[in-house]
Amino acid sequence: AAAPWRPECPLAGWLGFAPVMGKAFKIGRSYALALSPDESRLASLGRFVFVWDVHQGKKVFRCRPLSHPSSASYSPDGQCIAVKNTAGRIVIVDADGGDTVADFENEAEGEGSNLAYSSCGEFLVDGSWASHLRVRQSRTGEVVFEVPFSDEMITAIHHDASRQHWVVKHKPKYRPAENVQPPAYFSRWEWPFRRHRSSILPYRLDLLCSSALSENGAHLAVVRGKSSATLEVYRVAGDELLCAVPIIIG
């Protein structure tokens, strides 16, 4: 049977609330959320990084390891949180107290996608709007794998529950001479990343707003459009569109 809808979806963060034992607690204005592996802690990103006890609905700590945090990922053991900001800088904070344990000082790479830990916790995967997909050591920030995609932005990193199967969102840059925005597409990767262990998914999507991969890695959901939009679900292994429904976004 399909898994039930989980009320801790990111929409709750945008509304400023998160569920707790059938109730809701205020987390303030939040632009991104990250749930700990055991689902007992919730990190919310706004001006500060907040960590909440989900069961009690109480704040554990607040920290500000860097300005303008935009994405976060818990390590698989739940001991660290990787935080990336809108300038592309990545820091690692202690998940219990908020102390900064590593600062990659990588602002020169520029803005980019979200980030995610590998299943072993030894590596972090992220992408940049300057075309690079990177894998780096999670303790030092040393880049151990890097591949450029000319004239493209890497705008999202997805993985399944095992973190063995990954899907990367590519957004080709606007070409003024052609007066057209090329459609976005996705590449599929197996862990560990290797240049010849990836493939391109067959669909090209205009006006792509957001995307998400199912926990088993079999399905990819996307939202396309502007004021009126469509939610579509594709089968990852093939080009089959399973369903499409109109939705309202804003």
C-alpha cells in the first residue's frame, strides 16, 4: 500500500508551523526544513538555524553559523547538520548544540543547489549554478569528484532512502541569441559517483518549478507552470508519465 501523507512536509515550514502529536507548534518563518534520521529533531532555516524537538514541540537551540542559510542536511548518524547558504558556502554544525565544527569557506563556487550526505556520512553532494556537480569530504570539504556541465545550472539534488540512487536536476542557461529558455532535464546517478555511471532521463520539461524523488527511487514528481501549474509524476526507469493534475501555486 502507498505510504500515507506525512504532515511534516515542507509546506508546514513555509506556513510557520510544524506538527507535533496531532498538534502544531510555531517555528517562525522558515525557507527550508531538514528532518533528522530518527525523525525526533527538525532543523528549520530562516535568518537563523533552529533545531526543534519534534515530540515536545520545543526549541533545542538556535545558531547562526552563516548568513542567509538556504538548505540543510542531517548526517545519517544524526550527529551533524550540513548547512549551505545562498552564496554557496557550506558549514557543518553539531546537531546537539549548534557549534560550528567545519567551515568549507567555499564562497568562490557561488550559489547552487541543495546538499545531501552520502549513506556513509563521509561525503556531501551538491551542485552549483556555475555548472558543477561535486562530491566532497564531509569533514574537510575536499572535493573528491567533480564534473562540469557547460552552460547549465545544477539546481536540485535528490536521492532515494538508501542514498544509492540519485537524481540531479539540470537547468540550461538562457541563451539571449536564441531568445528561448531551454527546457530542464534530469540525470540519474548510482553511488559512488563515476563519470560513466550516469544516464539522462528522457523527458525535457519547460517551466519547471520544483521536483521530488520517491523514497524507493522509482518515481519523480515535478511541478511545472506559473500561476496555474501542473503536478506530474514520471516513472524514473523510462519515460512514462503516470499522472498529471492541475494545482495552484504561489
